[in-house]
Amino acid sequence: MAYTISTWLAIYFVLWWVTLFVTLPFGVRSQHEEGGGAPGTDPGAPTVSLMGRRLLWTTLLSAVIFALALAAYRAGYLSIEWLSKLMGVPY
């Protein structure tokens, strides 16, 4: 089964978003943990979000995962037939 570049971009886009939600909680310090915070804000809100750093890590991590998955697909280890057999769905 041949995939087009738009299919690969769609797969990477979904993988990027999933990876973003995985990397979001790492290194977050809440206002409650820091012992401060502005009055009227949620104590669980982060003091510093560092979104630029998180987006960079998300992009790097998702690129590595995508490259490994693409290599496994091209080597024949990852196929639609194998995935359907793994999930018990007839192909």
C-alpha cells in the first residue's frame, strides 16, 4: 500500500498532538507548590508554562517516533495486515 505525502503529514500531525499531551505535564510547578500566586487564580495553575520549550521537545520527540515508525513500515515490520491481526479485525 503506497502512501502519499499528505498521508504522511496527517500521520505526523496526529502523532505531534498526541506527543504534545504527553510532554505537557513534565516539569510543571504549580502556584501552590511555589508557595505563591496571584489572588483569585487557581492554585494548580502553573507559575511558568515554558510553552516554547515544550513545543520544541514535542517536535523533536514526535520526529524521532515518526522516523522509527517509518523505518519499521519500510522494513516490513509495521503493516496493515499485522495491525489488523494484532487487533483481531479481519483484513
